[in-house]
Amino acid sequence: MKRHALGITLTLLGLTACISTASAYSNSNYEPIARTPDTITVFIDGMNDHGGKLSLEADQIEWYEGKDADAAFAKHEPDSGLTSAPDGYYIVNDDDDALKTLEVDPHAAVLMQIYDHDSLYSTTTAWNKSIPLMKLESLFHEGDGGQVDVSQFPYHLTLKDGKVVRIVQQFIP
């Protein structure tokens, strides 16, 4: 009887952990990032401090959502056999080798959607959560990559006078 109760308890704990982890990646209340002339979308390949000046290595991409994603998907993947973009978004990266180095303003705003706060259980979706720029840099330099590898997400960068003044992580469902 004790073994049976222990088995049920462990099963419930396991299910609770799975459900908690799955709910961390909820996309309810998601709103697309507005495109502006001074905003580009990139994958950040790395962040570096050069004598007090922070820069990032950016691989510029084209990010599409909804009907725009379906149109871009149909154009770039005509033989896929699918009628729409999987998951409602589509990324075009025509020049895989073109990394740009961009200087980051020391007062740049950083808005994250999902990242490791402290542990797996604190990894939740928090829409446009403001974090310090140095926190973002530390997330890119984590040795083990953490539960959420922030380098695998696109970022919308707002540029002013050639410097990055705003960094917004793009949520991926």
C-alpha cells in the first residue's frame, strides 16, 4: 500500500513539473512587435565589451507573422506541400554569412519575453519584461546555456545614430 501511494505521489509530482514547464511557454496575450523604419530584426551571434563599449554581432533577418508569413513561406518554399507557414511565423535569412557589428548604447532598453530568471521553475513568459543590459550580456555568456538559450531567439533592434538603443526579444511559439 505504501509503495502504491509513493508511486501515485511521484507520478503527480512528475505531471505537475511537466505542466508547469509547458505553461512557462504560453503565448496567450502575445502582440506582434510593430515594425518601424529604425528597427531591424536579427539573430544576435554574440555580445562583446571593448574597453567599456558594448557591441553585438548581428545576423540580420526578415521576420514575418500571420498572412505575411504565409506569403513569404509560399514564395520561398513553393514545393513544401504546405498551405501556410508552420507556427504562424517565417524567417528569411538570405545572407547567412553577413554578420554586422553594432555598438550598443550603454542606456539601451532591453525587453525580454522568456529567459532563465534563476531556475527552471522561474522560466516563464513575461511579456516585455525589462531587464538591465548587463543581464542580457550575462545571459549570452552563460557557460551551460541555461534552460533557455537566448541566442536562439530573434531580436528587434531599434537604431539611433548608428547605435542600438532598444533590444526586444521576439517570442517564438
